[in-house]
Amino acid sequence: MKFISLLNNLKLLYIFFIFLALINIFFSTGKSHAKTFSINDIEISTPFEINFNKNQIIDEGFIKAFNELIMSIVQSKDQVKLKNTSINQIKGMIETFSIKEEKFIDEIYYLALNVSFNKKNIFDLLETKNIFPSLPVKKDFLFIPVIVDQNKNQVLMFSENKLFSSWNLNNKKYSLLNYILPTEDLDDFRMIKQNVNILETYDFKEIINKYNINDHIIMIVFNDNNKIRVFNKIFFNQKNNLKI
């Protein structure tokens, strides 16, 4: 249980660490040439009942799109200031919208929307709330998790590795961190297995060089009789960081 609990908490720790490392980038105040913020693939579903109102469902989509935008450009401490933004205010800041898909399945109505917000109007709203916005910057990380069961002299990777299989399950669309996991390559597995005794000094270059991603995280979890030791190799912005 201790081991599983640790695995479940590691992602939160990594998100926090990388957030601190990238905060100067993500909260950049540089200007963007685009005049709109586009929020796509907003999905809404509701039972098809007698009082069904399609316009009301679309309004719910607008609110969901607005909240998703705010979560990507406003710091958490300021998001509460926009919690009570009315639907009329939100609709007044929409430049365009389109219905990507709508369907009925088993008396359930499904709607997918693309919504574009006027950037100037959004910034004007933030100014009235004394909120300093940040322009969203997506960051890709190659993430290689390896679990070493020292009792069984066993290496767990890919689908056999709980970290690998569940790491991206709960990602949100507004998240600025995009974790790229390696493909299930048997040659990579053999390489790591052959170097299992020197993983802390092994550079993983044969695997990393297959991907066009400069920044990467290598996490090695050693499990020895339920004693857990985690060794992290984090390469970001041309700098190496080792964490034990």
C-alpha cells in the first residue's frame, strides 16, 4: 500500500516542481498577435426532456469555455474574482462560435462547441477586476518513468508500470504541461534492463534522441522490501538537475 500510495502522489509533486521551474515563462507578459482566444472541443451533455432548451445548453457551453480560458491565463488566486461573471458578460466577449457536433444517443443530447473570445474584451474584464493576466505557453516534456523492483531484480516499464499507464489519465485541456511518454519499444526496454545496475549514471540518450523534445524528466523508482527511493533526472532549459 505504501508503494501504491507513493505512485499516486508522484504526479502532483512533479507538477508542483515543474510549475516552480517554469513560472517565469508561463507568466510572461509578452504580446500575442492573435486577436482572439480560441477554446475548442467544449463538450456538454444533458437529458432530452420536455423542457429541453438548446439555447440554454449552448449558454452552458459558453460558461464552460470561459472558465477553461480563465484557468489557463489567470493565476489560481485570482480565478475566484471571476467566479460570478454573468452569462451576458461572457456572451458579450465572444467573437465567434461554432457547433462542432451535436447528437442524440439514448435520449441524451450531446453538444461540442468551438468558442473564440475577443482578446481585448477579456483583458478589459481582467483590468476591471485588478487581475494581471498571463499568456498561456504550452511546454512539452519527455517523461520516462522506470520502476525497479530490487527484490525480484525486475524492471517495470510501459503498460506494466503504473506510473506509465496512468500518468496522463487526468490531464486537463487547460494544463500548460504536456507530458510525452515514450512508445513501447522493446529495444528501449532491453537497453534499460541491461543497464539496470547503473541507471543513476546512465544517460538514456539512445531513448531521448528518438524524440524531438529538448526537455525531459527521467524518474527511477527503486522498490526494496517496500522501502522506496526515487531518483529524478530533470533536464530543463539546457540544465540538468538531479534529485534523490
